[in-house]
Amino acid sequence: MTATIVKETRRSPESTGQPRRSFGFWLRDKGWRHAVGVVMALFAIFPLLYVLSAALSSSSTLAGSNALFSDFDSSFGNFQALFSDPTRPFGRWFVNTLFIGIVTSVASVLLGALAAYAFSRMRFTGRRLGLLSLMLVQLFPQLLGIVAIFLLLSGISDVVPWLGLGSQLGLIMVYLGGALGVNTYLMYGFFNTVPKSLDEAARIDGASHAQIFFTIILRLVTPILAVVGLLSFIGITSDFIIASVVLTDPDAQTLAVGLYSYVATQRAENWGVFAAGAVLAALPVMALFLFLQKYITSGLISGSVKG
């Protein structure tokens, strides 16, 4: 038995009878899309590189950061200054941010999922009015109620100090109240895509609403849970206004509020330290995004395949 080797050569446009396309045609057809993508990528990456350059610079101001990474500090003095200042407990701020962000994200996802399941699967009096109320409440920004939030927490402090002004638990409650409406409405649309026949089949087997929700529905709506949790964590860790109003104790503050003290004065000379703190503050968000990305991708892929 003899083996035959077949060599395939790539045909040129001339051999197939097709005219060769010019560079101008490619640029008008597809090239402009690549150009727009490159410009937008540079536009998005430049602020990140600028902050990273300022964090690694030996200068304490932003004046010497115009040329990226031109004044590199091999000793990482700005990062050392974050943890060496006893008046600014950066480590405590970091832990506070993780605690508030994780607790609020998990609670908002759980409460939003429970409310969305009730609106999607159950029929009760006031259901339609409740959905419309959730949508209307989101039309008003949370900042409009910041004065009312301050007065409410100030009054609660006289009765329940651990839940009032200056407490992290009070801030968590404020975040949950502001995010519950939009999260519920967002999950409600995703819950409606899950076939109700699964609920009926489980109910015939004797499963309760709790068993259906925790063992069946939550596994099928993993993508929306990951998205809501990620968005909640990003919004909470980057919030400054509400956290600065509620948290009055320096030891209980978050990173956004604590880092502001480095540049609060008009002629601040701690921009390098501030940039270093911003770089470290972005690490948990990046880690959470990379962790949840596989759940979002796997959920979308499994939903597109019929088995």
C-alpha cells in the first residue's frame, strides 16, 4: 500500500478569476472598524496607565507623570507610605471595603432573587402594582434622599446606636434599600425565561417553593446572579458620597472615603500615594470579575445548547 501526499496550495485571486481587492477597499469595508477599536482601547487604557505610572513614580505630585513611567521608583515608596501612616489605617479601610462590599452584594443578590421569583412565579394581589412601583422608584436617583437618609440614621442612633449614623451595618442597609428595586426588576426578566414546566414537574414530585427555588431555579439563573453581584460590588466599593455621609468614624471608613483624605487639601502632595491606593483598591474588583467570568460564560453557553 502506497501513501500519497497531496499538497494544497493557496489560490490567489488571479487564479480564481476574482480581482485583487485594494487596500482602500479593505479600509472602507473592515479596516475602519479596527481603527475605531484601537482608538477606543487606547482611550480606555490611558487613564489606567496614567494612574499606574503615578503610583510607581517617586514624585508626590502629578506634574511629573505626564511622561508615563519616566520616573520609576524601584523601592515602591508610595505603596510603603500607605501602610506606614498611623493616622490613616489603609489596611483597615481595605478590610472594611471588602466586608461591606461582600455582605451587601450577597444580600442584594439573595433578596433580589427571592423577590424576582415571587413576582415571576406567584400570582397575588398587588403584583402588577408592585412591579410598577419598583420601576418608578428607580427613576429617582438615590442622591435625592441623602438628606433624609442622614436624618433617619441620626434618629436611629439615639435608639439603636449599632444601626445608626457611623455604623457599617447602617450603611449596608442603605445600600440594600437602594439596590433592591433595580436588582429585582433585572432578575425578574431573566426568571421569566426559565420554563415554568420545570416548576410544575418538580411540584408534581412533591417539591416546595423553597426547594424549587434553591435547587432548580438558582442554578439556571447563575449568569444574572453573577452580573448583579459584580455590579453591586463595583458600585459599593467605588461609592464615595453616601459612604462619606454615613461613616463618620475614620476607623470604619471605606477606601473611597479614606483615600480622599490624601488629596482633600487644595495643595495636596500625596497624589502618588493616592494613586497607589487606587491601584490596590482595583485588585478585588478585577479578581471578582475574573472569578465570575467563567460562570457567566458557562451559563450563556449551556443555555444555547439543547440536550
